[in-house]
Amino acid sequence: MSSLLVVSAHAGDFVWRAAGAIALATSRGRRAKVLCLSFGERGESAKAWREGKSLTEIKAIRRGEAEAAAGVLGAEIEFLDAGDYPLQETPELVDRIVRVYREVNPSVVLTHPLADPYNGDHPAAARMALQARVLAQAIGYDAPGDPLGAPPVFFFEPHQPEQCDFKPNVLLDITPVFETKRKAMECLPAQQHMWEYYSDLAKRRGVQVKRNAGPNLGLPHNTMGEAYMRLYPQVTEELA
């Protein structure tokens, strides 16, 4: 059975940017696993810090939120607790990601774009996700499981796309599962200000889904979408 792996720098990233894709996958019986490299405890939990919470308490809060969101989406979730602001790239962390690749054997990988001048954790996560994918393909790499194939990698949309060299070339219709995505977003009150932003973004991307699909598909007026950027070339026997 095909599977989806999402490599997320922080506990909330996968929800805002890829919850629609995750919900679509699980609704079709596919396995979906989210790998959170950190809880976003230092850089993305301002509300909890202002409330006087300790670092340990904040990690627990963010873990609980992300677990609840993953549960709504029907996805598995694993936390590596690698720390954030900064998320440090290390051989040990890459090796842990390799082992997840080998265990999940994903048919599709989603992660951050390679540029983000506002948040260095995001491209760090992407670089490690890509390095781990290459290592997981190597038959001689010392990790359990069979060598990985060549799963396509899609970058999900960053918060500031124009500044991150993000040029979407894949538009995903998430209309059937948008309410599920909204419920998952509402599991993250630590970043409540993001709920409406990403609901509005889904509407705007939905307009582009309809425009690029053309009138023959008869997509509804309230089409909702997510945008992605494909890293590797598509291999196909037919142009379509």
C-alpha cells in the first residue's frame, strides 16, 4: 500500500501546510506518517511563553496539540525532539530520519522548501529530509530495512512564498477534506492566529485549482486547495 511521509520542522507546520494532502491520503486508505523534528517550543509558542509556562510544559503542550491534529487527520506522528531556534543539522539526526524512511518506505514525501529567510529551521529540515532520502536509497547504508526507491518530493507552501522562491507547480484539490483540515488546525490553539490565514489561503488556492483545471471538470464554487512545488522531474509514459 502506498504511503505518505511528511517531514515537519515544528509541531504545527504539517497542519497549516499539508493537512489537506494528509487527510486525502488517509481517506483513501493510505498510510500517512508525520515526522516532527521539534515541538516548535522556542520559536513558535509565544503564547505559552507569555503565560509563564516552562520549557518542559511548552513541549508537552505542543506535543499534545500535534498528536490531536494528527489524530483528526488519521495520521501517525513521531517526534524527534531535536530542538528549534535553531534546529541543528547533525549526522545523528539525519541518521534517525533515514531510519524513518526505511521503516515507512514512502511513495510520496512532503517537506519544507529549501529557502526561507524568516525561519532557518524550515530549510534545515528540508536539507536533512533530502539528505536522508538519498542515504536511505543506498544499499550499503547501515540502517534496518530495504533500500528506498525514488519517492517524489513535494515542497509544501511556506508562510511567505514570494520570499522563499516558492513557485507552485502542483495544485491539490482538498475540497472533500477541507473541514477535516480546519478541525486539525483548531487542535493548535498555541497558534490560533494561523487558523484564518490558512483557511483564506485554501480559498485562494482553490480558485487557482478551478482555473487550471478548466471548466470541463465542473469543480464547485467553493473549491479549496493546497499548493506544492515538485523537486524532481515527473516520470511518465504519456503527457497529460
